[in-house]
Amino acid sequence: MAEALPTDSQPHVPLSKRTSSKRPTAIRTQVSTGPREQQNWAGDPKLDRELEEIKTTGKSVRKVAMEYGIPKSTLHNYASGKIMIKSHQGPNRYLTDFEEDALQNYILGCANVGYPKTVNQVLSLLLNHSLSLAIKLIKNIN
């Protein structure tokens, strides 16, 4: 098949010089420097204030999100009850803060006097502690 001869309105451009026929894309104004940092909004007093404003004034989630700089989807998820405000992700903790501090002080104290504990010894301490808690619970139930 013969190639169409170029006309005055369409000059011939060799294939090696042709540019992509794709439409130009929008120019990015911000340059990404890495993964986005996610903020944990759970328990944030700022979030509590915005949720209260949505409930009392009847403002839209979009307007409040723009006004305070919170992502609209985050604010919507909390406002609709999809995410609980005081919730945390991940498994439940095995030790309370007090128990964790006591265990840390015990391990460091043993190490300071020259008797460091191995990982297996610490794990057996935790196992014995959890077993004693389970026995106390069973006794309290009965």
C-alpha cells in the first residue's frame, strides 16, 4: 500500500523524530520525597473538636475537613462510626504498663549486677506470670 504524500498542512516527519501521540499529562506541582507519613488521628483532641462541630452545627464533612486540614475520608470514617475514636490497631497487650516497667527494671537490674537474663528466661517469666494470672481468674470465677 502506498504511503500518502504529505500535504502542505501535514508536513512529513520521519518515525525517529515523531513524538508520542498521547495527550500531555498535568504537571505535578509537588514532588514526592518518599512514602506518605500517616498520622494517627485516634484519640486526637483536634479530631474530637471537628466531630463535635459536624454534629452540632450540621456542617458537611468536606467543609470541616478542608477547614482543619484533616483528610475527608478519615473524618468521614470517624463521623460515620466506621472507626471507633479511642480504638487501636493490632493485638491486645499481654502486660499492663506497670507490669512492663517492672519487667524492664528487673531485667536491667539483673544485668547491672552481672546476671543477665536470656530471651528464654524472660519468656519463661512471662509464661509463669500469665499462668498465675489465669489461675487467679479461675479462682475468682468459682
